[in-house]
Amino acid sequence: MSQPIRFHEFLLSNAPYLSAGVLLTFLSSFGQTFFISVFAGQIQTEFDLSHAGWGGLYMVGTTASALLMVAAGGLSDIMRVRHLGAFVLCGLSAACLLMALNHSYWVLPLSIFALRFFGQGMSTHLAVVAMARWFVAARGRALSIAALGVALGQAILPLIFVALMTALDWRTLWLISAAICLCGAPVLVRLLSKERTPQSTSDDVSSTGMDLRHWTRWDALRSPLFWLMAPSILGPAAFTTAFFFHQLHFATTKGWTLLELVAYFPFFTVMSVVSMMFSGWALDRWGATRLMPLYQLPLAAAFVIFATVSSGVGMAAGFLCMAASVGAHSVLPSSFWAEVYGTRNIGAIKALVMAVMVFGTAVGPGLTGLLIDLGIDFGDQGYGIAVYFLLTTLYMVIGVSGARKRLTPVAA
């Protein structure tokens, strides 16, 4: 029996591939809500938008990106990551440039669409699909390492750019963002100069899912499991996005400044990384189907805490609970889909999942923004959000228990 590879040996032998994953997820930050929302005040002032108006435009642009993800995400099954990834990063750079130069209300949804599609959508999608396909026995470790990129972005970019706003115009900061993304394209090509194949076509590299089958996207859509799991895909995206999207409003209702609130982001990121790395280790040891059903319970606790407390200690507890679920969410679902549906068509299936997730990021800010305009503060909405996550947990327990019966003993 071969000995399991040591962690440092795993890192060294796979450094280019893992680094490419980290680079893609880090640069996706420029299309993530936690970054875009840093400029919410300036955008709302510039274009004379209310909370609901800004949330509505964000929902339109993000929903359009989710629809395109269904079609474009399958390209990862037939194109190499270095080629498709370089194009995506150039597109993300162009999206940042459009945001910097745009002065028209009617172009704003297009700017949001491009940022969300190339950033949160395709950059993240390429990273997780590559890790899920390139790694099998160490899939959990690979996914957790790749996810460090967005964790790093979440920890440092809001603080850096909020600080830079005191000296630079907000449009100048978007120009800087465009330059950073553009520089990432040649780095990605260099890292993947000896890239692994984009599509696994032989049985020794392509793992099967339930019933020892290679499931297609349409097979997945017709299975009850997908629809039982769909609320758990949509929920974290919708409501964690809404939290960061309305961070200025949330801070104000709690009597905090925005800088005081974003100062907690590094703590949140560190805890997310701890959860992420633990989840990756646990995933490789026990498998995603054992871990999936209960990982959203800390999110329910987080939103109850955010609804009830205003103290620094209370906020820290809320961020800690949120981080536990967010870190696990960065790793477990991507591996789960590979386990239950196989890896041969994982790009097309994951694109569908990503579209649901991106749609959730559209619904969350729009719905919560409307409720804010109706007089229900975001913090008070936390009780209803917590109930939602309790229901998703119930659906996951039902769905996963049925899936485990159809997996081989090793996969289960």
C-alpha cells in the first residue's frame, strides 16, 4: 500500500496548479460583492440611487451574469484553463475599466454584469472546476488551498481601498483594479505552461458518481437531489452577499462607522481560512456527503447574533459563526458535486450550480434592499434568514441521505 503524500510534498509537487487556483480566486475579488460594495456610497451618490434602486440594478446585472454562466461555464470542459482563464482576466480588467469610466445610469447594470460574470462567476468557476478535476484523493486540500485567494482578497482589499479613498478618487481606484487584473493574465499563462488536460476521458482519471455513472448536466437537472440541494446553494450566496452589500447601512444601524466594521474583516478571513483548511482535511478523510448536511447551521446562528447584538464581542461572535460556514462552503459543495455526479462533465454541472449561486447573489441584495426601504433594518431581517438556513439544513439531510445509498462504499 502506498503511503499518503505529506502536505509539504503535495504543495511542492503541485505548486503551479495550486498557485493558478489561488490567483484566479484572488482576482475574482474585484467582481465580488465585498469589494464592489466598498464603493456603494459613491455609486449611490453619483447615480442618485436609493438602497432599493442600487440593489435592483445590482440584481439585474448579476442575474444576467448567472444566465450567461449556464452557457459559458461548460467551456471549462473543452478549453484549457490557461487559455480561458487569460481571456476571463482580460474581461475582468475591461469590466473594472468600464466602471471607472462610466457616467451613465443606463450603463451601470452592464458594468455590474461584466464584473460579476468575469469576476465572481467565471474566475471562481475555473478555479474550483480545475481543482475538482485535477485532484481526486487530495481534492479537499486542493480546493481549500485555491479558496485562499478569495479569503486573502476579502481580508486586505476592502481595508486597502477604503484607506486609499481618503487620497484618491473612487474612479481612480477602479483603474488600479483594472491594471491588477490585466497583469494577472500573463502570470496565469506562465503558471500553467505545462497544464494538465482540461477534460478527463479515460476511466483512470475520470471518477464516476452515483450508480457508477458519469452524469450529464441534464441528468443532474432531472434528479431530485439537485433540487433538494438548490436552496443550500442559493442561501449562503444570497445572504452573505447581502450582508456585505449593505455593510454601510448595517454599520450605521449598529452605531458603527464603516471603517470600524471592515476592521473585523481580517478576523473573519482568518477564521474562514481555519474553517476552510479544516474542511479540506475533513473532506479528504470522510468525504463531502458526510459533512454537507450540517455545515450551514453556524450561518443560522450568525444572523441571529447580528440581529440581537451591537457590541464588539457580539460582532466578533457573529463573524466567527459566519466564517465557520463560509470557510466550509468554499470547499464542501464543489467536492460534493464531483462525488455524486462524477468528474467527466463537472464543468457543465458546476456551471449550473454556479449560475444558481450567482442568481442568489442577485436576489439577496435586491430583496434585503427592498425590505430596508420598507423600514426593516438588515439586522432585524436576520431572524428570518436564520429560519431559512434551518430549512436548507433539513433539505440537505433528506437529499444527502438518499445520495449516499447510491454511491460506492469508498465514495460514500
